[in-house]
Amino acid sequence: MKVLITGGSGMVGKNLTEHTRARDHEILNPSSRELNLLSYENTVDWVRKNTPDMVIHCAGHVGGIQANIADPAGFLVKNLDMGRNIVMAAQEVGVDKLINLGSSCMYPRAAENPLEEAQILTGELEPTNEGYALAKIAVARMCSYLSATRAELDYKTLMPCNLYGAHDKFDPKVSHLLPAIIRKVHDAKTQGLSSVEIWGDGTARREFMFASDMADGLWFMTDQFENLPDMMNLGLGYDYSINEFYETAAKVIGWEGDFTHDLSKPVGMKQKLLSVTRQAELGWTPETTLEQGILQTYQFYLNNGA
């Protein structure tokens, strides 16, 4: 197929285009200068000119808990605009297959774990990333509405768990948890620090999948496209505590200091573990262990200007 990958310069997009399965397709991987998803006119013109067979929408304005708290309106508006523009441009031009990447942030803060797809829109969202979550939910519903009302369209949403890996962001001000941990522990080692601070008590649990595993799963699901449900999780099916992430990173990096806890800091949801029942029924499971993933991510960090 001719596959348009939006957000091709981001972590998800780069891991998708670098995966061996990408060679099976003609990949359209425009920069944001070529395809400005914040402009509907530019988006529909680009899609009409380049006529993809499928769109995989990975582009997004993303960041960790600090960035989301600092600019909730920006996370809402930018992600909503990008999603709306590419989905509506695809349907206007006549692209009949689209995979929209959602997020585990779409689930209610008090939902029972493991999180099942039917729980979307059943409760209050986590306040620390509500803007981002609202945008992701709106775009997912847009895909569902179009598929339900236009027989020729098949627009589906995959909701990956938290991701980390090559091409990640490592600045703690904008990064997600695991790359921020890698950066903090690396800095502690190189600066000779005896302790590293953890926000909260470290008992909150998170599910982080290595980005190349996510890419493998996403390409697998393109082959299974007709069998995909309207919305489906993509994850590990198991999680770790924040403390365990720090301990594993310290082991991989070779730092032997101590951890302190700042109980005044926000930590978000206590747990966010996805149900992977639908994914497993289709026959895909990620393979990279946490230690392997952190080692490869740390090597990428060292090789790219740490």
C-alpha cells in the first residue's frame, strides 16, 4: 500500500518508518513544513495530491506531566486540530482506511484496571492530562462516527500504552517518565550525585512498551486491518511501579546512589494498565523486556548527544 504516516519525525513515526515491515509499503513521510496538520486547507490539498491508500495518524503535541499541567489548552487545541484535519481530509478525498493512534490517557481516572476499551467515556478524566485526553477522545469518536455512517470508510483507533525508545525526548521538562528517568540517573552518575529525587512515593504503576515493539505491533495490525475492532488497546498487559523503573534504570546505567521521594509533587493516576485481550486474540505480543528496552534507549541517548 501507499501509507501516509503523520508525525514521521516523532518517536512513533520514526520507529514505524525504520521497522523492516515498512519496506513492504510505499511510505509517505512528510515533514510538518510539507504537511501542516494545523491547517485544514493544507492538509486536504496534500492528501488529495498524494493519494495514500491508508493513513496512520501518529502526529501529536506530546509531553510529560509537567508539560501537560503547564499548558492544558495547548495540548487540547493542537491535538484536536491535527486529528480533526487529517481525519476529515481523508474522508473528503476518499481514503477508505485510517488508523488513528489514541492514548491510555483516554481512560477515566477511577476506571478499574486492567483498562478495557468499553470503559472510554464512562467517568472523569485524570486532571493532569485532561486537555490531551479530551482531544484524543474526540478524534477517536470522529473516526467511529465516520465508519458508522459511511459504508466505504473504515477508520479505527489503536490506543497504545506509554511508550519509550529510540528518538524519544530526554529533557525532563517535556519528556515522559522513562526517558526522564534515564536522563536523571545518567546525570546523577556523570555528576557524581549521591541521590535522585522521585515525585511521590514511587508506588504508582505504569505500563511502558518499547517503541520498536509498538511499531511491530502496528504493522502487524495493518495486516489484520479488516479484523480490528473499532477501538483496541496495544500494550504489554503488565506494569511496573515508578520505583521499579528507577531501580532498573540505575542498574542498567551503573549508578549506585539512593532515591528520595518528594510527596508534595503530582503523580497522576495510581495505575494505568491496559487490557490486551483483543490484541492477544489477533496473535501479537511484544517481546522486549524492560531491562533490554532501557539499555537500548540509553545507548540511543549516549549516541545522540547526551
